[in-house]
Amino acid sequence: MSIDSRRVATLGWLLAALLQAGCSSLTAPERSAEQARVDLPVRWQAESASVVEEQPFFDSLDDLFRHPRLAELLHEAQRANPDLNQLALRLKASGLLLKPVDARRYPALDLAWNKTRSYRDYSHSQAYEFGLNLAWELDLWGKLADQGAAARTEDAALAQDYAAARNALSVVILRTWVEAWSLQASLRNQQQQLEALEQIERIVLDSYRGGGVPLEDLSAVRLEQQSARADLMASTEALARNRRSLHLLLGRMPKATQLVDEAPLPEILMPPRQLPARVLARRPDIQAAFHRLQALDAQTRASYKALLPSINLSGNLGRSAASGAMSTLFGGAGDGVWSLVGGITQPLFNAGSLRAQAQAAAADAEGGWWAYRKVLLTAVQEVENALAQEQSLSQQLQRLHAAQTQAQRLQQLYEDRYRSGLVDILDLIDARLKLLQTNARLIQAKAARLDNRVLLAQALGFAVEKHDERI
């Protein structure tokens, strides 16, 4: 066997040993996304007649309500909300940063010009070089492809984050609208309470002047009036804060002016029930967690492949001139030069740095699996809670309506008895307050039901319609 043959054989055995050493490290643990979904329920546990009844066509959050002015405000918020615009620009930047990652898989070609000036033996000399430099890492094991896949799936996760933020913004605006109606209705109820107390004051004053009731009864009524006025002022300020919040969500300067009619009861439909599997496909937070799990898995594979040998090619093509003016570089005095170098690099000793990075990436991927699992469990919990809450609030409203009827009868009964002298003023005030308290609870229950339907639509994965293509 010749010397050259022995050298080739030795190099082959060395390369095989390096490959075996590197491949033995590729033991990245993985958990599949399917394992996280293995116990996903086929149907929801919470059932109610109000949930399963037929509903009109419902495909987005825009179908949840029937209010043209509110729809305009939602679309305005999609364009002008500062937080949403920041996230949109982050997503745009993320998409642009994919190009440098994908570019690593392709050769890099640079144009170079060098001038060298030296001094030796009392004489000066200068040289010029001009040409193209080539550098390329061959993606033999798919490491660069995995890094690109990790970057692309992370970008896809950010796109889902943006979709979730758009939906969340619409949900917050809808809930703010419901809260505004609740505060407005509470204001009317408190104004009615104050008017009723003023009416009771006139009755008591007439009886006091006739000597029928003591002065303490009149003082008790006026005490309740002052308390009612304080509650009215607090509700007025709460409504102003609500309106300022809505202005801020729209990207406007916060003001206490009214933007949408708050007087009528908002019409918010009951979202149609979706199967759990469809919820997984619709919810952007679940899709974002899934993409991040894929990104972490790809990054783990790339980290372990960094332990394998890398093959690099480099070369240059150009002209050089050892002396004279720079014009000689492109004249007959210049020399054409080229070179091509190939090399194999195998990490041997780096104090365990690469292996630790690979193991850390595997741990991050394991954490990503648990994060995906948590998002799934949270999604199921949110839907179950909202479905059960819909049933509970429906029953509460039935009983509160019955209680309101009884409170109205009780108030009328006590007014008649007070005029006849059968009860004192405190009994009459108590009867009136019970009616107003029942009305307040009824308002709260109606608002809670509307608010819950908004949350249920979000939990089921219904999204706001896209009216603005900026990214």
C-alpha cells in the first residue's frame, strides 16, 4: 500500500470515528403534541337547554352582537390601538429576520478589494487585490434547516399571538360596552331610588305636619337620601372611567364622552357550541403554543447536530498586482488568482459547552410541551366554566324576575299600610330598598350573562373579522 493510500485510509477511519462520536450524542428526548391532546374530551361536560338550542349562522365575534356603531368602533380599534400596532410591527420584524436565518444554508459571496503597503530594505512596495470571496457551510446533517424551521415556526407563533391580541382587544371592548350598560342601568335605578325617597319624604312630611309621625322618621328618610346621592355620584364617576377606558382602547385621547348608545340592553347572542377538537383548531393561543413547541423541538435537533462534523467550503477568484499603480490591477500586469478550500471540523473539546447547550435546548423543549399542555387544559376549563355559568345565570335571572315581582307587591303593600298607620317609616323604606336591591341584582345578572357570552365566544375560538391587512 502506498503512502498516499495509507493517508486516505487513515483519514477515512478518523472521519468514521468522528461521525460515530457525534451521532452517539443525538439522543434528544421528545414529547409529541399528540400526547398532550390524548385525553381531550369528545364533548363538553356542561350541558344546558340554552346551550344546545339552534342558533343563527355564527362564524366570528362580529356575529355576536347586532350593533353597527359598535362594529365601527371595533374596526377602528384594530387600526389605531397602540398595543396592537406594536405587536404588528414586531411580527413584521420577525418575518424580515427569517431571511438571515435561511440565508445560512446558501453560499455567501462577497466583493473584496485590498491594498497592502510594506517597507523593507529601505524600499517601499504596495500590492492590490480585487476579487470575489466565497464561503459556504454544507448542511450535511440538516442543522441549518432545523434552525430555519425553528425560526419560521416561532414566527408563526408570533402571528398567532397577534391574532389572539386582536381577538382579546375586541373582547375587552365588548365587555367595556356591557359594563357601560350595567353602570347606566344602575344609575337609572339609583335615580329611581332617590326619587322614591323624595316621594317618601313628602309623605312623611305631610304626616309630621299633621302630627301623625315623629321628627325621627323625617330624619331617617333624609339620611337614606344622602346615602343614595353618594352612591349616585360614585356610579357617575365609574361610568366616566368606563368611557375614558373605551377611548383609550380605540387609540384616542381619553375622554368621558359617550361613544355608543348605552341605554338599551345590548343584544349579544349565545355562541353556538363547538366540539373540543374544533376549538383546538380555532383558538390562536393554542396554535401559538403548538408552533412554539415545534420551534423548540427543531432548535433541540439543531443543537444536537452541532456536535457533528461540519463541512465548509471557501474560495476566491480575482486579480492581484504586486506593484505599480492600481490601474495595473486590471491591465496586463495584473495576475489572475483563484483558490478553493474545503475543510471538515469536528468539535472535540469545548469543556462540555455544546453538549450542555443541547441538553438545555432539550429541557426547553420539554418545558414547551408542558406549556402546550397547560394551554390545552386552560382552554377546556374556560369553555366548561362559561357553559356552566350560562346555565347558572339563566336560572338566576328567572328567580330574580320572580323576586322583582314579589318586591313590587311588597312595596305597594307597605305604602298602603303606612298611610293607614299600620307600619312605621322604617318598614316602608326597607320595602322600597328591597325592590331597588332586587333591581340592582337583576341588572348585575343580566350584565354578567352578556359578559359571559362574550367570554364563551372567545373561549370557543371565535375571532374578529379581519378588515386591515398591514402585515
